Amino acid sequence: MRKRKYLFLMCLGFWLSTSAQQQAVTLDQCFAAALKNHPLSEQNALYDKSGVLQQQNSAIGKLPQLNLNGQATYQSAVTEIPIKVPGFTAPVIPKAQYKLTIDANQLI
């Protein structure tokens, strides 16, 4: 009698635990879960973020830009004019030359 009582209680407990876990799932819920858990769904968020960044970059590209450029050169030998004309001295070309420029660009 005791064995039957314990067996009945165990079966009742098992039946209650399994019946509590069963719930109806609709087709719409299955589609929503599939879209949410699909590996490519994460890429959609990345594509959206990429589009926002591209728009920001294109807006920044329309701003004016200033570029500072510099160049320095040193020549070990320079050309000299060996002709001597009375009353005229030929300019001496320096061995070191420096150049500094600022460029301004604006997209119109």
C-alpha cells in the first residue's frame, strides 16, 4: 500500500511539472523568435550604424579644410654663372631652400 501511495505521488508530481511547462506557441511568436535569434539580424544593426557614420562623414567633408605643407631642401652643389659682366653681379643661389604653404579647400 505504501509503495502505491509513493508511486502515485511521484506520478502526480511528474504530471504537474510537465503540464505546467506546456504552453501554446503561435506561428507569429515563432517567426519573431527566429528573426531575433538569426545570426544575420546582428548585421542589420551594424548596417544602420554604418549608414549613420557615412552621413556624418559626408557632412564633415563639406566643411572648409586647411592644410599646412612644408618642404626643406639642401643642395650640396649649386649652379653658378661664371660670366662676369661689368656693372652686373649674378645672384648667388643659396644651398638651402625652404618652402611653407597653407592651402584652404572648400567644397562648393
